[in-house]
Amino acid sequence: MSAVPRSEKPTGRFRRMLDRLSTSQEELHHAELQQDTEAAGCTRICDCDDRQIVKVTGTLRTVTLRPRAGVPALEAELFDGSAALDVVWLGRRSIVGIEPGRKLIASGRISMSRGRRVLFNPKYELRPLGQE
């Protein structure tokens, strides 16, 4: 084998096809989500730090209604291919369009709660269904 790492080797048409065939569906999906993040001009979730104001995009994996301190709270897990964060809307039982599998762009200040990134009451934009 050569001493050049695989990522630095020149990639021809055959190499790209071979890589695509040998890559799992999950890895391809993660790479596609990361490309969407870059194209939208958003910050990757894995690069977000505590108390940082960010704009992130991704796909909602789960959406649950979970009360926090006696107040209803709609929680969703947003995944962008690099990491996940929890998006929480306090005082809401449901929001039209917020459902698993939906893509969205969210912006606000990241906080850390129990070791996870959380975005409380973010500004958000639902991505058109045709782009999914």
C-alpha cells in the first residue's frame, strides 16, 4: 500500500463509484446532510460551543412533548450528519410542520444541558418539502 492517506489520493470517476458502492446508506445520508449544511451557510452542530449564537440546519429525528418545570415543552432532536442537538420550544404543545423527517434551519444561542447541546425557543425556517 502507498504511504498517501486515502483522502489525499486523486479521485477519478472509478474511485468515486467504488467508494460510493462500498459506503453504507447511513454514511451516505450523513455526508448528504453535511453538504446541505455547507450549502445553506450554516454552522455544523459538532462545531457549536456553549453560549454561541449559531445558525444550524438538519433533519428532525424525533419530536416529543415533554413538560419542563410544569410547563409544556415541545422537544425535537435536530441532526446534521456531524452531531445532534435538542431544539426546545417552551410553552408549546405542537407546532404545525414540526415532525420527524422534516428539514429545518434554526438559529439562536446554544446552551449545554446534561452534556447535550440545546437550542431554546429558536427562530426557525422549515425547508420546502420538495428539497428533501
